[in-house]
Amino acid sequence: MKHYNVFDDMSRDETFKFLTDRIKYVEQTGSFLQEKFMDIEEWKEIYRPLVKKQLFMDNKKVPFNEGVTEVVDFDAYTRKKVYFDSAPGCRIPAYLLIPKGLKESAPGVVVLHDHGAMAYWGKEKAVEHKEPIPVLDEFVKELYDEPLASTMAKRGYVTLVIDGLLFGERSFKVAEKEEFIERLAQHTVGSQAYIDEYNHCVFEMQSDIARTFFLAGTSLMGARLWDDIVSVDFLMSLPEVDSERIGCIGLSMGGYRSGWLAVMDERIKCAVMVGAMQRYREMMKYRLPQVEWMWTVPGLYGKMDFDDVISLRAPKPLMTIHGKQDWLFAPERTGEKAIQHIQAVYQKADAEQNFVYEYFDGPHVFLPPMQEKAFAWMDKYLKEETT
């Protein structure tokens, strides 16, 4: 799909010069790399609340009211389909994978599913299924080889993966909307053509959905992050999980969510971001559609860029994996610039050893050679330190 580059036209139009100049030249006053900041914890005390405020993330926690609707046996683990509440009126569908033969509480991992232009499924993209689902199986094979949450459960991790807002059971019900029924009716339900059309319909609605969130005094980004934080609460509440050993991991949108979750919830002992490293500065000029409404945080750019936000994770353990041929984050080497910035923050905070980055000569994927690097690193913090 070819995207219209609105920044190019705005740059040539004197009417919008004030805005494009701001994007090009604004100073990120909240960067820890400025001379005025020396203590990482003092800096975080100032800027984490500021970021939270910009997210309009003001939901209230409620009892989980959890329910299990399905239990499926796999060789190495049991997969439960669960539902729990994250806020008043907000019901979360999820898969919970519990390794078999646990003799004591195990480490837990929140697996954040990707975007992949695939709203038809959410949590389903991260787990094995008993029966073949051709379109889904091909999608997972290309990006992961094997489903990520299932792979981690086989390695002894209790894993939880929820439907992110606008995906899977929580996608916008376009099949029930009059303007989309005719478009979808042209294709066989479950076919590649039907699922592609379904995805197009959902993402056509996201600007209206995001605008509604803003008018209601909140944000789509804040709502999604809140659900991920409550996912940590839910995982920690389980008797099978050691609440002192919680990690998170994801690819693409999942990597983005993993980074934000690790920043805003310090209960996360280690986090892995895959295919999600960027700076808004380049993305607004060259790849604005990859920022999308769902990641828009009003008022943030004048204070911090994305690498500044992720730097709020310092000095705690963070790993990022970046594909050198990842076309989503190719503009002006934006991913590498962000990684260099975060590395500099960890160095200034005397925690350089806690930020690990891996480059792979490949595209926007999270395949087994990359996974092995990530899993070994997570084992170090979630398994080895307790033995």
C-alpha cells in the first residue's frame, strides 16, 4: 500500500512552515543527555509522571473477575482461554500458557502480539492451535517461524498474551457495520481475501476511534498501555508465577508495547523490544503511517522523542533487536540513532551493561536465531539469577 506523504506537501507550503520547522528543529528539553541532568532517578521522577499525564492514562483498577472458558492440553503446557477486567467496563480476552510439571513458582512473561496489518487476530498470533488455520499459520511462519508465547511456555515460562485494543476479539466490529457488510460479503469468511478486507475496514476506522478517545479525555495509546500494565497484575496474581520474576517481549507493535510497558511499570525485571526502535523526528518526515493514531501521544514531542521515553527504563535491563533491512524504520537510520541515544543514556547512568542491542541483517521479523539471543538474555535475569 502506497502512503501519502503529507509532510512533503506541508514542507512546500508556507502556510505550514511553522509546523514543519518545529518538527525539524525543536529541542527535546526532557532528554537525560542534557548537561542539566545528572541523576537518572531524579530525572525519571520528573519525566515519568509527565509522560503518564500526556497519555491521559487515568483508568481505575478493579477486581479481575476472571473466568476460564477453555482449557487445551499441549505436550509441554496447558493453554487456558481467560477473561479478566482491566478497568470499569473493560473485559480482556487472553491466552494463559502454563508449563507442565512445575514444582515451584515459575517466571512469568507478558507476550505482546504484533500489528502486522492483521487486526483479524490478536492473541491468536502468539500461540499454537490444534487445527491448521492456513492464513494465520502462514503469517506466523513468516514473522516468527513458531508462535512466540508457545515457544516461551515450552522453555518453562508462564506466558500471558491478551488481545490488544482493536485486535482479535477487541477489534472494531466492522462485520456488523452497514458500510462494510457489502465489501466483506464479496469474499468467503476466513479466506485470505476476506481477512485482508476485514483488516482494511478496521484500520480505516482507527482515526475516528482515536479522535473519539481524545474527545473523551483519554487516549488510545494510554488505554492500550493500561491493559498491558494490568496484564502484569494478573500474571503476578497467579500461584504458578513468581512475582519477582516478570518479563515482557514482543515484535513490532509488540516490541513498542514491550518498551512502553517496561518504562511505565518497574515490576518488569527485563524487557525485549524487537523491530520497534525509531525516533519520531525521522518517522514524522518519512514514515508517518508507521507512527499511526494508536501511538500518538499529544504534546510529547516538544519534550521527548521516542528514544527519550524508552530511556526512562534506565538503569533496569532492556534489550532491543533491530533488523538492518527493516524497511519500516529505514529513514535516516532512525532505529540505529535511537539505539545510540539509549546507549548513551545508560552510559551516563553508569548502567551500560544493562542495555543490550543486537543487529540482524534481515527484515521486520523475529525468527529463531534472533529469538535464541533474546531468550538467553531473559534466562539470565528470570532464571539464572535465582539458581
